[in-house]
Amino acid sequence: MNRLPDRRTLTWRSWLQDMIADSYERVHIAGELGINPATLTRWAHNESHPRPQNLRQLLKVLPQHHTVLLSLIQEEYPTFAVNDMQPRESEGTRVDGIPNEFYIRVLRTRATTPGIIRYPTLGNLILEQALKHLDPDWVGVGISIARCLPPAHEDSVRSLLVDLGRGSPPWSQNMDNESMLLGAESLAGYAAVSARTVTISDLFSASTTLPASVGMWERSAVAAPIMLEGKVAGSLLVSTVLTDYFTPEQLLLVNDYADLVALAFEPAHFYDPQHLQLQVFPAQQEQQPAIRGFRKRVSDIMRMRQPISIGQAERLAWQQIEEELLQLQLTKETIEE
């Protein structure tokens, strides 16, 4: 019989740590949960955060400890509800596929939306649905589109522009003001160049070999290429505050939503993968001084280069920022050498 810690200092993690000190119990509980025993150990040592459904399953696996364990879990997660076992279909949160009604809505919106606003209109519509679907418990997920920034002089694509996003806390609900450029240092960039979906279950694991520029709250992430006829328009990037968050079913959903996002782009926005020569870009916070002046750049370009559309002016402004950030990164690397 395991001795539990003093109740005054007891948390569900310390409780679990004592419970799985016995290797047999650790393997048994992990097997019942369908996870790796190492994941169970990381939960116990506060090195990762389980998904709500994992905690509910833990309560089912240990029914004799239900009352105490539930109380301890709710001390760390006050909104945790043991009876919230089923997804709310009315909110589009089924994990077995995108609702047919939403496909119809996307197709109708695409057919009736003018081309000039098609990308932001369809992009935001799909991101909002994807967020509800992939984060039904509001645990903390950020979803964004990283699209190929058109090259300035018919050269290769050098960066992906993140300019649309949706999130649940700690991310902002509307992430449109968190624009940035991503490149070879990012998971989104790797997915676009390789034209395949990639995922990292623990961004801080020493065994991680994929490129990933880790944001402030990210602990696991998946990126899926946005494709049409073998060409790539960018990536759909999904990040979360929890490690080991994405189930096989959710990874399929990310791919499905990436396919839907492709409808927001025109054929000219897709590039052969070999034309993506992504460069390395500075971290998001280092990009902000250049990005903060974006609207002024657009105004200046429109004033100096008439006649020009606002879409053309915005593209030129981002190309200017891209060049400045590449020079900034080059200066950094030179100094570090």
C-alpha cells in the first residue's frame, strides 16, 4: 500500500507521483489510459499537462479514489467537470469529422464572396470552426494560417506570412494583430517545404529534431501543408499549451481543415515545393519593431505609387519587412560568430 503525502501539501500530481512509484502500477495505469508510462511520469512531475479527457479517464481507471482525486484535480483546474464526457455537437465539436453542414457553408461562402476579400472571409470562418472542433474544452489552443509571401522579383518564396489566427486563452481570441514571418526555423515552414503534415508532441523534449520556433505558451504543435494539385500555398499551424495533446483523430482533422483552407486561395497563390527556399527569420518579438509600422508603410506606398490597389500595397509592404528582417537575422548571425 502506497503512503500518500500529507493532505496539507497534497496535489493531484504529488498524489499520482506516489501512486506510480510502483512500476507495476505505473505501467498498468498508463496502459488503461492508452499512453506511454513516461507521459504519466511527466504529469506527476508537473512537466506536462494532460488533456481534460485524460483526467476523466484517470478517474474512471481509479474509481476507489474518485472523490479525493477529483477534488485535487479541481484545485489546479477549477473549471474541470467530470460529467462533461461527450462533445457538444451543437457547437461543432465532434472529433469524428467536420460536420457536413459546415462544408456546405464554406462552399456557399466561397461562391458568394468577392475575390478581393475571399481569403480573410473564408480563412476566419474556417479557423473559428477549427478552434471549436479541436479545443472543445477551451484548454488553450492557437490556430493560424501561414501563407507563402509572394516573391518580390520572381525569385523563390523566402517566407510564410502569418496574418490570420484564432485562439483560446492564453492566446487572444482574434490573433490577427499577432502577424509575423516564419521560415526555415519553423514547423510551419518544414510542413510547407516537405509537403507533409508534421507534429511535435513535446516542443521542449531533447529528442525533438524537427525545426520549431517555440512561442510563449506552446508545448505541442502540428502543421499541415495547404495544397492544391501538388502545389503549396502555406501551412495550417495548430499549437497548444499541453504536451501530447493531438490524438490520431485530431491530426486527421487538422489535415481536413488545411484542405478547406485551400479554398480561400487563388490558383496563383500555390507554388511548386521546389520553389520554396525559406530563409531563417528572427523570433516573433524581434520582428515587432518592423511590423508595427506596417500600416504606415502601406499608406506611404499607396501615396507614392499611384495607381495601386491596397492589396498590392500590402504585399509590397510585407516584402519590405521581409528584406529588413532577413538583414536583421544576418547581422545577428554575424555578431554571434
